[in-house]
Amino acid sequence: MEQVKLVILDPGHFHAALIQKEMYPWVSKRVAVYAPVGPELADYLNRITLFNTRAENPTKWELEAHASPDFLARMLKDRAGNVVVMSGRNRGKIDRILASLEAGMHVLADKPWIIASADLGKLEAALEMAERKGLVGYDIMTERYEVTSILQRILVNEPSVFGRPEPGTAEAPGVTARSIHHIMKLVAGVPIRRPAAFFDVAEYGEGLADVGTHVVDLVQWTLFPDQLLDYRKDIRMLGARRWPTPVSQEGFQRVTGADGFPASVAGQVNGSRLDYYCNNQVHYTLRGIHVKMDILWNWEAPEGAGDVYEAAFRGSKARIEIRQGPAEKHRPELYVVPSGPALRAEVLAALKKKVQALQTDYPGLGVREAAGEALIVIPERFRVGHEAHFAQVTNRFFDYLKAPRSLPAWEKAYMLAKYYVSTRGVEISH
């Protein structure tokens, strides 16, 4: 693989900086940055400076920043690298992805690639262009690297423990999931400064169209691992709704630094309050299995808590469930709940056998029984944290750069299915 030279294009979200929280031996330490002058660029530069100056294992990035309104045209003209990294500015992101691929550069882009179903054609064109040109276009699905999600996927696909997936009904779905993010929080020890455009749902997308892509991805990744999905045949949208999180003027100023609400969100302002329409619920079937999920943005996490992901998959023998409440001390834990007393002994015996077989990959993994269910005991060394997942995704992307044809066909199918659900769900909720 030729040396990777990164180009950071308009880092409108802090995820762009998290890609560079670690150094990579095959990546040039000199990085070109193209962006308009503004607080988002300043935030990105500050985070890289903090990585470079931290006491433990500091990074050694050298940044060459080009700040101008014509940043995209300048980037395409200069061709200062071979991998373009994008984060934020969601509405126009797919056009920048297409332009980068057309110029012959690989793309590592944070979710979401699109926030409207009208752009599904552009998404498909981008994926086909990458394949045709021998390039890699990859989106950053960090949640696949969370150990509880990995183990949930393994157990859902273990018939001796899970049985077969239960289709469920609208009232009792086969899969339920809930994701809660927070507007005000710390990342890498630094308070997030949200751009004012973050609150413009036409620019950044509502919750389902943005962070909800992770949840949609995890559902299909868990239920149908490495399988080709056809969103036109395999998915049926059944319903959705939306509601706002109120944001005060004081809160808006605290998180953005702006003195008042900008004109771009005027339609969402109600007196001295911004109604931020960031919450969605969606109900659909995936190959006949009812899926219902809630994607929520709250203002700030309770003391000792953070972002939340909970999910339950119902099988004929057991329910495999991630919980993250006070009982779990606000961190994700994985449970196996047998589908009735008659199955308890069989399921728990099969679970212990499976966990024993996983010792090679997860030494120290255990099972703790209580109140008719089982907790999967996960050693601390496997809980690396959300920010570390960015390096894991980036390394997987670099694996594909070595042999672009090795990118699985199911990844393209997953992308189209994921963005069909996330965009159509928002539109149905209107």
C-alpha cells in the first residue's frame, strides 16, 4: 500500500479530529486541511494541538491549513493527499464525496452520507464509482466495535442459545432499540462547541437521519451478518413520529458561543425557546422482523452517565439484551433472558458452552446467573471506549486500502438499506 496522505475537508464535527487521536505508521504525519474560516476549523485545530501536546503518547501531526471559501475547489486542484476525511456538513456531504471519488481519492466519511431519500441515487452512484475506480468509500460505523454489540451479534447468531429470530408484531417487535445522545458533553476532556448549524435539521438531519444510522446499522449487522440486503424487497416502512427537545437561549449560547438564534433556525424558534426537532421513533420490518427504535437527543446526561445504547433481540429460545441503566452503573451490559422456565436450563447450558468456546478471543469472559437470567461478565480490557473505536474503524479502512477489491459486497448493500431506513423514517414522521 502506498503511503497514506490525509486530507481533512471542512471538519464541521469533532469526529474528524478523533480519527487523528492516534498515529498510524503508514500515514504521513503531514496533513492538509481545507475549510472555511470559522469556529469549526478552530475547534479541529485545537483538538489536534491537544493530541500533539498531551503528556502520554503525544501525536506528531503537522498541519497545513488552507482556509478559504473555495476550500473544495482548492482541495480538488491541489490533490495534496490520497484519502479525504469528512465530518459534519451533512446536507452537501454526498456531493463532496462524489467529487473526491471522481478526482481519484479514497473517502473516509463520518455518518450520515445523506439525510434525504432523494439522494439515495447519489449514494448508489458514489459506491459504484468507488468500485469501478478501485477506490474505497467507507463510512465510520464505530458502534460495531463496542464489545457488548459484538457479543450480542455472536449470541443472536448462536441457535443453541437464541433459537430463531421472532418476527414479533407492532405491539411486541422482534427487535427494539433505543439511542440517547446529549447536546452538552465533553469529548477527549474538552467541552463540545456545537456549530449553530448543528441545530438546523435541514443541514445536519434529525436524530434518525444522523446518529440513528448507527442503530439501523447494528440491527441489520446483528440479524443478518455479512448478507446481501435489498432495501427495495427486504424493508417495509410502517410508521414514524418526531418531537423536539427545547433549547433555551442561554443553553444555545453555552453550547455554540452564539449570541442569539441564527436565521437558519428561525422556523424552529418559539419565543425565547428553540424547538430542536431531533427525536424520532421509527417502525419497520426487515425481512419480516418487526423493528422499532427510538433515537433521542437530551440536553445533558445525568451525573455519572453518558450516551446510551440499549437493544433487545427476541429469539424463540431467549432474548439477547443490552441494558445501560442505573442498575448497570450507566455502562452497557449484555444479558441473556430465557424465553420461559422450561427453556432456562437448556439455554444457560448452551450459553456457558458458547462462552467457553469464546475464551480464545475473549479470555476471562464469564456468565453470572441471577433471577432467571444471565449477565455476560466482560473483562475490563475489552471495554476500550467510544473514542478508541475511531482508530479501530480507521484501521479497518486502511486494511481495505491495501486491497480495495476486498471490501465486501454486503457493505454496499448495508449502506443502501441503512440510509433508506434513516431517511424515509424521518420523511414519514413529517
